[in-house]
Amino acid sequence: MSTSGSIKSEQPDDTQNTFSEVDIESGANLDVALKRTKKFMVLVASVAALGGLIFGFDIAGAGATFVMDGFKHHFKWECAHDAINCVGASQGTMDRDKGLINGLFGIGAAIGALLNSRLAEQFGRRITLGLSALVFIFGASIQAWAPVMQVMWAGRIFSGMGIGMLSMCSPVYIGECAPEHIRGALGTLWQLAITIGIVLASAMNIGLAKLDYGWRISYGGNILFAVILILCLAFMPESPRWLAAHGTEEQVKESLSKMRFEDEIDSEVEKLQHEVEEERKLGQAPWSEVFSNKNLMRRRVILGFVLFAFQQLCGINAVMFYAPDILNTFFTESQAITGTLVLNTINCLSTFITVATVDRFGRTKLLTLGGMFMFPCLVACGILSVVEQTQGVGYAVLVFAAIYIIGFAFSWGPVLWIVIPEMFPYRTRGKAVGICVMSNWIFTTLVGAVFPVASTASLGACFFFFAGAIFVAVGVVYFFQVETAEKTSEEIDQAYENHKPALKRKDW
Ligand code: BGC
């Protein structure tokens, strides 16, 4: 194809173009011109990422309530100064309650993630996003109202289920709507939203801690985002990939016309139709195919499952859920909440590194580099946990925790949510992603439930365990994970087939 000469590219709608005018004089410039992104596409991904805001707000909200007087008095962990005939709870009861609040949430989320793979396939990604938000609203309302701890536990199961459903569906939806050249950056919006939710909740917690009913807002404030998500769904297009398999050509075109430029639509419709035809020849993918060795599916599912397990076993949620508790051993309650806000802000800001780099550098390099930041910090925290617990040691823990979080926030946090939906062909994507996301929640639950007890026994041992996990995790990525950046679904299939673990990676 000749690309010489000066061609002014057509601007189908200059209010929506991220490039005002593109001069095409060479093949390289043509490449740039083809990498245009409509603003509406970014908006669609941002709205879907609202699910992440709900998720993040919960992570930081629940953890902080454990040190709020209003919460402790309401659930009789501690007696208010004017309480009559009150006996505070034992450390064992509080550890059990905390473990169940986090653990039941995780179990609900694991169930939700698996359930949703079916719903998202049958009813489409868009409707399922709405349904997920509704389930969350139901659970969060119960939590915010909870008169006794048992009701709180029931609410945790449903709010967890809603968030598990969202965490299966939102990344898949974003990945299927996004054009390849910017799929990583748009996928990062999911994680960015999680971290913004965390910051928002931890900032609000400073004020909420002073109110008797503040904990209710910590558990229910994110209902607002769920409502916004449901309202925005009215103008969101269905995933063109889902429509290609379940709808008409007209519907695919209509959906694409909102997210692509006029001159990109026909070729994309053709590409999607080709993929769908290939899949139709093979018929519906049953569950058995997800675990079969056809297309290396079993190996990919195990890899995705293991990667999400490691994302949790490296201890991120021990920090996210219990940072106020950990810091409370060195500092006062309000200093602990402020310290948590600092860590959470660092978590959010560091995610921008991924937005800028994930499509250029690729997924595997970021995962490896992130692990290299996290490992030494975890070892340092382990050592600091076994020496005398002074405030100086507390500050050192805070610094190492901050570097650890930076490492996580530009790598294992966002990148896995992008990579997992990318790893699977459309035929099996819903089911396979459901299983992998379920792994994320199973291990979130395990860490959430075990950490209070394990850290009371030995905080140092917990940090050493997390360090060991990230060490092995980096090895798994280095040897087994293929690079998926900027590849089509078919190219990714081929990359898995051709991949051979080697000491020196050929694609780096
Ligand atoms: C993880 C969450 C974690 C969050 C922290 C996400 O990628 O899946 O478990 O709490 O990052 O930012």
C-alpha cells in the first residue's frame, strides 16, 4: 500500500477526535493515524470502571471501621464510656468478626465472579453490569443498616457477590470495547478506579471516624457509584464482540459507530465476523473445553488462576484491609488513619505509571519489575516486625510499605486485570475469566480471614511469607506468561502455542 504523499486524514467528528489533524507522509505516520481513539471510547471505559470505584471504596471502608469508636461500640467490641452493664469483646471474638467481615465478602465475590460468567454470556455484558450493581446495592444496604454483627455478615456476602460480579464483567467489557492499541491503558482504568475508591474512602474515614454512625457510610457510601453506573448504562453500547456472536450486523455497526471512527468500522466488523465464523464452526464451548488441552486452554486457565492467587498471596490486602490496624501498633488511631491515607494515595498515583507504560513496555516486563520492588520491601518489613516496636520502626515500616505499594500499583495490581481477559479466546473467555477472578477472591478471602490471627501470632512471619510468594510469582511470569500487548486474540493464541520457557526471554 502506498502511503507516500501528503494525505489529510478525514475527521469524522472533530469534537470527538483525540487527534485534531493528522498529516500522513510515511508508513509510520499512517500507523499513528490508525491509532486514534474517540473520546467516547474513553468515557465508556471510565463508566465501566465505576465498578472499580465501588470495589476500592469497600476495601478501604471496611478496614477502617475496625478502629472507629462508633463501630466498636455498636457491635460491643468495646464499651462506650456511658454504657451500662457492658462487657467488651475478647481479642479472639474481634479477630473472628474481622476475619468473617472480610472473609464472607470474599466468598460472596468468588461465587459472584463464577456466576457472572454465565450471565454475561447469556444476557450480554451491559445488562450484566447493571445486574451486578443491583446485587451490590442490596448487600451494601444491609451492611449499612446492620443492627447486629450477624446481619452485617449477611450483607457482606451480597455486597461481595455484587463486587465479584462487577470484577468479572467490567474488565471483560472494557477489553472487548477497546481498540487494541489502547486496550492496556483503558484496562488500567479499572484498577485506577479501585485505587481512587480506596483513597476516597480512606480520606472520608478521617471524618467518619468522629461520627457515631460514620461506619454506616463506610459500608454504604459506594451505593452512590452503583446508582450512577446503572444510570449511565442507558447510553453505553453493548460490547461489539458479544453482539457479533449474539446480535445482528446492524447492531455491531451501531455499537462500533459510537466507539470507532467511521473509516474503522467496516474492517472491524469484518474482523469480528471472521472470528465469530471460526467459533461457530466449533460450536458452543462447554465447560469441559475450558479444562481441556485444546488450544492449551487448561494450561492458560491454570496460569490465570495461579497469577491471581499470587496477586493476593503477596499480601496486598493484608495492607489494604489492615493498614490502620498495623499502623495503630506504632501510632495513635488518628495517625494510623492518616498514614493509611498516605499509602492509599501513593497506590492511586502510582497506577498512572501503568497507564503510560503498559501498551508500550508490555505486560510481562511490568509484572517482573513490580515484583522486584515488592520483594525487598516485604523482607525489610518482616525484619522490622521482629525488632522492638518503637515509633522510629513504625516510620521505617511506613516507608517500606510505601515502596512496596508503588511496586504493586504499577504492576500486579492493574496488569493482571488487563492480562486475564486477554489471555483467552472469546469462545471460552467468560468461563475462563470467571474461574480466574474466582481465584482472586478465594485468595483475598484466605488472606483476609487468616491475617488477623496469623499476624497476632507473628507479623514478621506473615511478611516473609508474602515475600516468598512474590518471588515465586515473578518466576511464574518470567517463564510461563506470554506477552499479550497489542496482539489480537488470534495472535495471542499463537503466542501461547509457540511459547517455550527459557532462561533468556526471546520477546524482551
Ligand atoms: C486487587 C485488590 C487490591 C487492590 C489494591 C487490585 O488489583 O485485586 O485485591 O485490594 O488492587 O489496589
